[in-house]
Amino acid sequence: MTVADIEKFFDMWAPRWAALERDNVGLQVGDSLQSVKRILVTLDVTGEVVSEAERKKVDLIVSHHPLLFRPPSTITSSDRVGRLVLRLAQKKIAVFSAHTNLDSARDGVSFSLARVLGLRNIRFLTPLKDTLVKVAVFVPEEHVEKVTSAMATAGAGVIGNYTSCSFRLRGKGTFKGSQDTRPFVGKALQMEIVDEVRLEMLAPRATLPDVITAMKNAHPYEEVAYDVYPLQNADPNFGVGAIGELPRPLTLKALLNRAKKRLNAESLRYVGHLDRQVHRVAVCGGSGSELLNEAITAGADVFLTADVRYHAFHEARDRIALVDAGHWETEHTALPAIERRLREFINQTGDEVQVFLSQCSTNPTHSH
């Protein structure tokens, strides 16, 4: 297995196009062709984490927060990040980061947070919009399965937890090729009427070039007739935040006690009535206070996130219970999910690769 294989794994789960525009995700340090035998999963890349990676002789560190948040102008030993990059390069330890693309993915950061809190019926708080297109292509009936498979492999046909989703409608296609054509059916300069299937599949807008290329390569015609439709549908596969329900209502005080214990939080900041019964809970791992109105609109009794601004607490008063549980506290819960998915992927490939969860707490803040 190589670093490139891990990159492909994440592109299937949390593709780069789902990251915020200025987010620096993907391979941060190293060579895509480097062999991987040991992987360390962490929230942040710190000096302590690099030391742990050296002790465990790992080839790849997978982090949530990028080591290089912004492309640097220089890499030198004069600053903390430069020293870490040089150290990693000398030890041939690659670093791959999945940040806001993992925030936006199903079963990513916010979904993991919701599960740790015991929520059920978890779905996106705000599904992404304007990310989907529909591709409709006209295919000879005997080639439909081949074209469908090629498009699905390139990323089309995913709806929620379902893959290879398509719609098919039989009809008649007509064409007349010029003298310079070599039609798959019939002859040049002759009007042809053939049985065809209109094949429709959804695809993320960002994967459209790959889907179209795969479709054309699998299609038998010289000139492929197809249409691409932009869609306004909310994307069921990607979004921001999560919302779900508790199995039974709790008081806000009981939920705060649960959150503090399960998130390993030293303290919580909140606004709300402690004796109030709560049932529907919205969450967003990391900085998510900008989703406050979305949580209220969704009918949440509580919105738990991090890095909440002072004025946001004022906005929430008498409208919703708002909880700031801490940035590290609301994101580290995703690490076991990353480890589990990596193990499942590796088991499917049959490669012998070990995956470790970092034992270093990278939380830089404490309460006194």
C-alpha cells in the first residue's frame, strides 16, 4: 500500500472538493508513491505526535487539522512548523490531512460527535447545495451495464447510503453519419434508427470531468449524445453539522453532564435553563456558531459546538440552549471513526498495514 492509496480512500469518503475553498487539505508532507506499513491517526501534528510517530516507526500520519494551514513561502528551522516539516522529511514520515472535507462528510466529525452524545436518527443539519448535476446519456441497450458501471466507478450514482443509482428509459435514437464517420451501428450516409436507453445518474459537480471521461470510454459510439443538468437539490451525502434525537428526553443539566464526561471536557460554557427537558440536539464539531439559526430553524432544543462568540450566547437566550464544549473536545471523537474506516479499507485490500490512534492529547487549552 502507498500514500496514494490512502489519498484515494479519503477521496471516496471525504473528497477534497467538499472542503472549504481556502482549506489546505490532502498530502502535506511526503511522496505519494511512498510505501505505507504503519499509520498514526491524530487531531493535530505537534512535536509530541511526531516523537510518537518516530517511536512507533510509522510511515504516515493522518491528521484532521492540516500541519500547513496555508501554503508557506519558506520551510526553515526558524519556526515551529518549518522545524516539524524538516524533521518529518528527514524521517520519511508523510503527513495527510482531512479537515473541512471530513467535517462535511457523512460519518465525519459532526456525525461522530452526535453518536458519542447518544443521538439517534442522525442527519446533516445543513446539507450542501449546488453541488450536484444529473448526467443523461443515450446508450445502446446491450452496453447500458458497462456504461453504468464506469460512471459509478468515477463517482456517479451515489444517493445517501446507496450506490450505483440510475434511471433508465427505453426509446428510439436516430442519426445519419457523414462520409467521414464509422458508426458503431449501420453505415455512413444512411439514416439509422436504433433501440437505445436513456441512462440518468447523479454526480457531484466536482467529479463531472471524471464521470464524463469514464462514460465516453465505456460507450461504443464515436460521438456520444449526453446532457448535463445543474441541480438545486440538497446533497444527501455532504453537509455541515448534524442533528438527531436523544432516545428519551433529558434535562439540560443531565445532557451537559453527559457531554462533559464523554467529550473529556474540563468545563462547558452554556446558556439555557438547566431544568429544561431537551430531546432534539444539533451539533457541529469545531467552530460552528454560525449555524445557530439553522439549529433553531431545525427545531433543536440544544446546539452544541465550539468557539462560540459572546454575542452568539445573547442571540440564543430564550430561543435555544447553546453549549460551547471546546474545539478539541468536539473533534477528537472523530479519530476512532477514522481509525475504524482505515482498518476496514486495509482489510479489503489484503495489505498488512497497522493503524494506531495517537496517545498524545493535542489540546492546547485547559481550565483553571
